[in-house]
Amino acid sequence: INFFTKRTKELKPGLHSAPGWKLFGKVPPRENFQKDSKIIQQEYEARTGRTCKPAPQATRRKNFEFEPLSTTALILEDRPSNLPAKSIEEALRHRQEYDEMVAEAKKREIKEAHKRKRIMKERFKQEENIASAMVIWINEILPNWEGMRTTRRVRELWWQGLPPSVRGKVWSLAIGNELNITHELYEIFLSRAKERWKSFSETNSENDIEDAGVSVADREASLELIKLDISRTFPSFYIFQKGGPYHDLLHSVLGAYTCYRPDVGYVQGMSFIAAVLILNLEEADAFIAFANLLNKPCQLAFFRVDHSMMLKYFAAFEVFFEENLPKLFLHFKSYSLTPDIYLIDWIFTLYSKSLPLDLACRVWDVFCRDGEEFLFRTGLGILRLYEDILLQMDFIHIAQFLTKLPEDITSEKLFSCIAAIQMQNSNKKWAQVSENNNVTKSC
């Protein structure tokens, strides 16, 4: 039956008598024409000479009051007159099956209702916590930042996640501005980037990138690569796509950075970091935080593709991997699955590509508090969360799984696993282990 076209007059009501089982819902009277059950019973008795006592009508109506009122409920109907009647045994069996189906539907609906109620209660509680935390951050912590940032109370509040309204401000303060970048300096490098884009568009030749005298010390030519990468940044978000409100803004911040740091240039992964900052900060402030963040030892090592430094970070990571998750560590070892296979993408994008955005922001919250150590602790938390699943996988499936983590991952589960990770080995903490591996301590 086509539900999207108007029914014609040729359709006869008799052709639409309901089957033995039908979905519970409203059906137009003329399309649902059927004999009364008493008439069907009388015809059956007259034809067969047998008597069948149905359940009293009052009882059936009473039962309906307890049946779930949803599209999952079913109505048990007598057979049409043109079909053989059910035997008593068959009728009883169908009644039992029907009762079981209704009970199961009702049980499922009650479970779903409780689940919705619990989710709403948790969301309400979360909103209340965010509102009260926001008041504390705005009125107490931010006005006394230097004196309160390291206190136990503030660190505990920080761990719970920053209220979105103060997140950008706290990130800026935590990251700092050791490079002393001003809004005016950003405008200067943005103007330079726009000039380069103009010259590229005028020549419109791919060979000009090579002819521009590109060297290790001059990667401004990577401006063209930014255009290709922006559309791949949070592809499900229209705001960063061409024509979206943040597309040009993201382009500007990344372009200005390539002119500010031509020795680093643009590297894939940067667009995700810049995008997260843009969502939480004004344009110039996002650039300042971006440039200072990428100037941290860990980020600088990865974005400058310093292989020796990256290997030392991986070695330090494996020390804590073996300490916290020995079974999974040996499983990875058996497949020669090294940290670079999954850690590089996580570190390059600070988890903003691998995790849901709201969860990635919460990881950023504590990363701004604890520095590079938390990036590797988060990685171990993810491995701990999915340890049982990963132990059943081979090399290919592990690599694929860790590249694209499940979308249903929640902050409660992940942060519970992160909290269980001990960043200590033989009484040595991350900073000491990383120093032993000649890794520069994070600021």
C-alpha cells in the first residue's frame, strides 16, 4: 500500500479487513471494516455446532487498561469469518503469547521511562553543578588567579570540567603568553598571510610553491595546504566548512601562524587545535593561545616532526603503559604494535579528532592544568577503558579501533579510567622518567 498517495474509490472496504494481529493505532473506519466478534462467534457455532465461550467483555476491557499505550502494543483479534476458527488449545496458546508480548512491551517501556528519567535527572544535576561552578570561577578564582590556581580546591573543581562560559578565559591563563604576542602582532602576520594568498591566487600555479624558495626555514608556502585541510576539520560541523561562519576565521588563524612560525609552517592536525580554540576564544586571543600552545616542548617536538624527541616520548609512554596495563602491553608487543601508530594522531590533534568534541574539551581542561603528562595519561585511560575489547583484537583491528574510537564514549567512564592510571614508575613520576629519556619537561 502506498501511504503517500490518495486512495481511490475503487478500493473496497472488504479488502482491508484487519489480519489476526495488527498494530495498535487508529485506522479509518471504512478501511478497518470487520464483523463484530459476537457475530463471528454465532456464525461459527451455527456452522460447526460447537460452542466457544470467549472471555467476558468486561474482563477484556479491564485488561486493556493495563496494557501499554504505545505503538509496540498489539491487539489480539478473532479470526475473520472466511478463515477456520482457532481450536481451544490454539486460542489459549495465542492468548498466552499475546500476554507475554504485552508484558514484555510494558516492561521495556517502563525501563525506557526510568532511563529517560535518570538521564534528565543527571542532566539537571550537571546543569546545576555547572551553574554553581561558574559563580565560583567568576567571583572567586579568576579575580585571584595566581594565588588560587594551584590550591587543592581549585584543582578538584578543575578536574570536574570547566563551565563553558569561563573555559576560554581559563585556557588562556593556563597556557600563558610567554611569547608576548599582542593583538597588533596578530594583525601584522594576518596581513602578511593575506598578501601571500593573493599572490598565490593571482599566479594560480602549483609550481609557484616550489619556485617560492621553500626551505626548512621558510614554510610560508604551506599556506596553500591550509585550504585543503580546513574542509576536513570537524566535517560534520557546517560552521567550519566553506561558507560557514568560522571558515574564514580558522583560515586566518592558521595562515597567520604559518607566517609567524615559517620554521614550523602548517602541519596536518593543527586545524583541529585552532578550531577548538576558536570555538572558545575571540580570534586574536585564539591565535595567541594557539601559538603559545604549539611552543610547548611536546607540541613543538611533534609539529616539527623531531623524530628523536618523538621516540623518547613514546619510550616514556611505554614505561607507564607496562606499569598500568601489563596484559595489554604484552598483547601489543606480540603484534609489534608501537605507540606511534595511535599516539601521533592523538597528540597532533590533542584528542579533538578522536573524541567527541565535548569530551575532548574536558580533556583540554585538565591538559591545561597538568601539562603534557595528562596527554599521555589520557592515552592510557583510553587503553584501559577498552582493554577487554583490545585484548581480543589483532594488529589491523586494534589500529583501526584506536584511530576511530566509539562515539558512545562518555566523560564519566573515560575520566574514571584516567583517574585509575598511576603516572609513577619505581617511585618516579612522569617528569623524572621523561627526563631520563632526555625529554624536555613541559612548562
